[in-house]
Amino acid sequence: MKLRHLIAALMFAFAGSAFAFHCPIDMKKIDEALAKKPNISAQQLAEVKKLRADGEALHKAGKHQEAVDTLGKAMAILGIK
């Protein structure tokens, strides 16, 4: 039983670090898409920039799942998969 708890704890520990490495990749994708001047409205552009900044702040705060979710919204607006 203790082995199961140890394995579960290790899985959660590694899951957090996996999200941590995912955030910078998503931020880079967003930055690259913005550099290409996407054909989106000014309102959408402002929203993407806000989501990008919020995602980076969440990443730096260690809130990686929230960061991934936030960056995902920006990527959806930009049509990034």
C-alpha cells in the first residue's frame, strides 16, 4: 500500500514539472504567431496579448495548469494547435 502512495506522489511531482516545461513552448508559439501579424481583429489581438502576459505570470508563480489553460485560450484565438 505504501508503494502505491509513493508512486502516486511521484506521478504528481513529475506532472507539475511537465506543465512547467510546456508553458515556455506555448509562449514561444504565441510569440511566433504574433510576429507574423495574424489576421485578427484589434480586440482579439488585445485579448491574445493579455492572455499571453497572464499565462507567463501564472507560469512564474508556479501555477502551471492555470498557465497552460490561459495560454491555450490565446492559442485558440490565433488558430494554433
